[in-house]
Amino acid sequence: METEVNKSMINCKELRVGVVGLGFMGCSITTFADHTIITSNTSAIPISVLQEDLRLPNRFFGLHWGVPAHTARSVEIICGNTSDQEQAKWLYQLSHFWGKEPMLLRKDIRGFIRNRLMYALYREAFYLVENGYASIENVDRACRNGPGNWITFVGCFRWMDLTGIPAYHTVMQDLFPTLCNSTEVPKLIDKIVKSDGQGIINGNGFYQYTTEEACLWRETHQKFSYDIRELAQKYPEDVVKRKLELQEKDQSNFDIVFLQPE
């Protein structure tokens, strides 16, 4: 892998074989040049664990892609305990050239950013269903028509800015103590997995699917991923900054025309 380029990068597949796998990876990457950045697409194993016993752990990072990777804007750059922060910044800048809106996790924590947010949502969803507050269908509908209406446009902090921060402060005082904080795997998903439920892969999940339905859901999801990307690209995270710059440019051009002598 010796090259003349200033930087190169290897993306390792997720490891699920414990110490043996880590040892194998540690041996296999010793052939790479010292300037090579090595990454893993793991969504569960802490990067600091994967760094252990590597020859140059400071050049190892997590690079967690959104799914499907070719259309999703999301990619997380994750630093382990010994990752080089400057190299992390380089990865962050590089990912913009891939058409991504990257997220940088400066300190390693299990689940990273996306999964920690999503699994908090999953846990509360299971709590509502398992305790009889709502059906699976209605929880899904709440996700689609609640945060689904705005979450591609802005994140949670910008949303609170847009809709009034004090109201959230008030609600948090009463709501937070009632939210689920269980550390156990929910019984509902445990039951499905133990009955070999794999969702649309085999038609058995939280919903039941015929072969035709599963195929159409897969195709529809693929089409939606392109449609939502096209819509999101009209509203990048710096959309207001771009509009302000355009307004300033238009005003500058107007001033130049207005000031020209007759």
C-alpha cells in the first residue's frame, strides 16, 4: 500500500469476532504506510477498543456511514481515545467532497451520535407499545408525522430555536421523570428475534409481509432515499447563510449599478 500520495485511507469492515479479529486486524495493517488513515464502519464496537494493540492507533477512526450509503447524507467520524484530532478534522473535510454532511464525535462513546439518539427513541417506542399506551401503527405514525415533518430540515436544537426554547424547558421538568430508562432489551423485539423474525428479509417482523409486499417495500425505500436526498439538497444546513450571502451579493451589484454615472 505504499503510495506517493500525501494521505490514503483504508475502511475496514465491522468486526464481530472479538479478540481474534482484533489481533488479525492489528497484524494485517502493519503493511500499510505510516501516513495511511484506517477506519471501521462499525456501528456498535467502541473505536477505542478497536485501537488496542494496533501499531499506530492514532491513525485509526470510526467512519460510520448512513444507509443506504450512496444516497444518505450522513457519515460519522469517530475518534477513539488515542485518535489524532487533526487527522479527524481532515476526514471531516474530506467527507464533504463525498456529498455528505458529516458529524464529528470528538470523544468515543458506545453507539456514537446517531445510534444513541435513535435507540433512545426506540426504547420509548417499545415502552409505549408494551405498556398499552399505543399500537405499533400509531407509534410509527407519530414518528412520520411528528419529527418526520421537520427532522430532514433541521436537527433537534435548531428546531427548539425555531419553535420556542422556554416551552421545552417547562415540558422537560414534568416529562423527563416519566420517560423509560430501562436497560433491558424490550420483550417485544426479543420475542420476534427468538421466532427468527427478520423483518422484510423473511416477512416476519413487527408487521407481516408477503414476498411481494417485502419486495415493494424495499423498492419504495430505495426510491424514497433518492427523493428525500433531492429535497434535502435544496435545504442544506447552511441554507440561511447562503441566502444572506446571495442577498449581499445582489445588494452589492445593485449599488454598483446605481452609482454608475450617466
